[in-house]
Amino acid sequence: MKLLFIILALAGTSFLSSYAADVKTAPSVLASFNSTFVHATETIWEQVGNFHKANFVLDGEHRAAFYNGDGELIAETRNLSSAKLPVALQASLKKELVGLWISELFEVSIEGVKTYYVKLEGADKTVMLKSVGTKKWTLYKAN
């Protein structure tokens, strides 16, 4: 259940605007982040529920890291291009793209397990798909 909450919180924050004014980040969280992401730039901190979220750029990629109050890294996300997806997911995604375009694609890594989310938009609908393993997609949310 905890894993489901984390995934929902992570996915939700990527599609909602957030307010990040004057966030107080615990020293243990800052120390953990600085030792893990040594070359991170453009770091912006925000509070997401019980998590500290760092939005940053690393190696030219936009990423986010989520920490608990003890400074433990809970999850990471990074924006991707479809070319960086596993090959089977790329092929499966092409079948989903009829009349739609990719507006957002990101990878979520929790305890080393990677899950991919893609937001597809069309003239009259928006859908979010979630990867099932590295081979296919399932509907995560539709508008």
C-alpha cells in the first residue's frame, strides 16, 4: 500500500502545478541529496505531502528526487524522450499513438524498480498510460 501511495503521489506531482515558496528542507535531506546528486544544478525544493521533493537538472535531464524526513531517498523520476524507452515499450507505444501525441513521458524508480508513465493528448481527449514491466502499457488515467 505504501508503494501505491508513493507512485500516486509521484505521478500526480508531475501533472499538477506546485507551489514551492520558501520550503524548509531538513539538513539530513540536503546532505543526502548533495552526496547522491553531486553534479545537480538548478535545484528547487518543495514539500509534497510528507516528502521533500528536489527538482533539478543532471547531465542535461530534468529529474526529481523524493526524500522522507530522515533523508532517505524514496524515489527518483526523470523526463525521457520516447527513444530512451525499452524497445518493446517503444513498439507498444506506437500502437497507442493513433491520433494522439506525447506531451509528457517520465520514468519513476522506486527501490530500483522502474515504471514508465506517458501522457498522450489529442484534440478531444487526454490519457495517461503506465508501463507493465518493459513490454506493454495499461491505462492509468483518462480525461
